[in-house]
Amino acid sequence: MSQTQLPPPSSKAKAGSGRRRRFVPPIFLDPDTRSIEIGVAGTILVHLILFLLLPRLMKVSPTHAAPRKQAIPHQFNIQIAPDLFKKPPPPMKYVEANPNAPENTPDKTNNFSFRNQQVAQEKPTKNGKNDMPALEGRKDIKSNQIVTGTLDKQEEQAPIVPTQVAPPTSAVTPPRQEQIPLAGTDKAQGNDANAYGTALAKPVDNAKPIQEKVDGSKDASVVQGATSTVPHIDPRHPQPRKILQQHVRPAIFTENKFGTDNVGVTALDSRWSNYGEYLHRMTEIVQVEWDRILINSATYPPEGSTVSIRFRMNSKGKIEIVDVNNASNEQGMRACMGALTNPQPYGEWTADMVAMLGDSQEMTFSFYYQ
């Protein structure tokens, strides 16, 4: 068996290979200990950085002592609006007062009208405290009137012509007065012819120079030959009963069983205002115009028809129709609309009305045919 020895590679061969080797520290050559070695190196580096930065972080700037301020508690006030928890007052309501009732300012009411008035009625309601009088009326209609009448001008009644048969009369002799004649005198004289004599007489009231006494009444007056004629009432021809017609609009009453215990002319609680007086004049104008339209028309709307017109009126007294309800009859609707629109404008509002209502106000008028 033979052995062959190869010569070691030359330096030229090493240089011609074209490959370079890097230096690797021996500590990173073992893969099992590599992670441990990296962790130790990182720990050392972190501690080194902290060692260098710690003096700067621990440096504290000098502070000056100052007196400590005492904490002041927060203060606040609570103010509750007086009207916050109160119910809003009911709206003002227009009512038509009785012009024949006496003027009297009510103590407290939300009703306004063309005059001051306090509620009253002819037959009182026991323990009644209502601001409206008790009335017999309808339950399906809401009315603000308490008296009814007519707006026609009252004509002077012609004198009553007596009937052809004169009422029987009888001549009555007036009572006679008692009359008493003057009293006589008695002369008293002594036995001597030259003695003095006296005349005695009894005084009598109402004595007159007559011959005989007349019986009669002491208080009666004396009229010689006088007689009196006293007409007798003929039950077959009684005098006509006088009727007082009120100058107010014709009304349909709303039934109200519970009235007031105040006795007097039928009235309601109301307070005067310019707005109430304005509406009073306006409603009378509308009523007259409505009656005129119906009188001049050839036909009349059906009985029981109702028309409600909602409109807006401005401060100049001009109106604009907004809506019409329950217009079951064309003729009745046109008559009601004409009664509202024909007489306009109704006059400018007063300053207090503008302050209370603004530049315009929405209203509703209801017309009933019966």
C-alpha cells in the first residue's frame, strides 16, 4: 500500500478564489448562547444610559416660600320666577252686557264688554257664585248674550182711539163738610136797673153764621154744587199692556242652570274696555247688515242652519276671511260673508287695543238661522 502526499495550496491559489471572510467574535458563534449574550449586552447599555441621565432628572429648582391661600367656597343665589309654577290666566272673554242694568265695577272677572257690570238675576240661585246669570236656553249653542231684543228704531205709538161705546160713568157727590152755627149769648144782669150786665157765649170751632147745623166730615172741603165723574174699567175692553223693548241684538241663550244669589236686573260680570266697546259696535253693525241682506233676498235659508266664519282683522278695521265652517247652504253662507265684509272698515283701533292685540287679531263669528 502506498501513500501519496499532496502539497499545500499555494498563495496564488488562495488569491484567485475571489471569496472574502468576515471576522466573527467567538462569543456569537454558538447559537445556544447567542440570545443570552444579546440580553446581557442590552441590560448593560440601558444601565449606562440611566447612569448618565439620572443627575439631570434629579435636579430640583429652588422654590420660594409663599403664604398659602385659603380656599374660598363658591357662592351663588337662586331666584325663582314668581310666575314659573303658576297656571297661565284664562283668556279674556267678550260678553254682551245688559244696557239696562246699572253700572257697577266687578271685583274680579275675565269678562270684558262695553260697560262695567256685576252679575245679578231676578230670581236668585241659592249659594250661586257664577259670573253669569241663570238662563233657560239651548245646550248645543255657545252664546255670550243674556238679554234679547231688537235693533230696529222704536216708533212712537199712536194714541189709542177710544171705542164707540163710551165707558160707563157715574156722578158722585163729594162728601159734605160739617158746619156749626154761631153760639148764642146769655145776658146776665142784676135786680137793680142800673146794674151792669154781661153776655156769655161758649166758643165753638169752625162756627159759621148759618141758621142750622149741617152734619158731615170735619176734614172735607166745601165745594158748592160740585160733582166728580169716576170712569169705570170695562173688562170687555182692557187697555193694552205696555211692553218695553230693549235696544239689543236678538239672542239665542245658552242654558245655564247655576247662576248667582245676587238679586237685581239680569246682568253679568264684565269690565269695560275700548276693545269691548269696539266689538259691541261691530256686532251691531254686522247684525243690521245681515238682517238687511235676508230681508232683501227672495228666499230664506233652512231653519237650523249654522255658519261659522273665521277671519282676521287688522288695526285699520279691515277683515280678511280665513275659513268658513258648517256652510250647508250656499245662500246662508253668502249672506253671512256679506254681513261681515260689506260694512268694512269698522274703524281704526285705539292705542291700548294695538298694545294688547298687536297689528291684527283672529276672531270667529257664528250665525244661526232659526
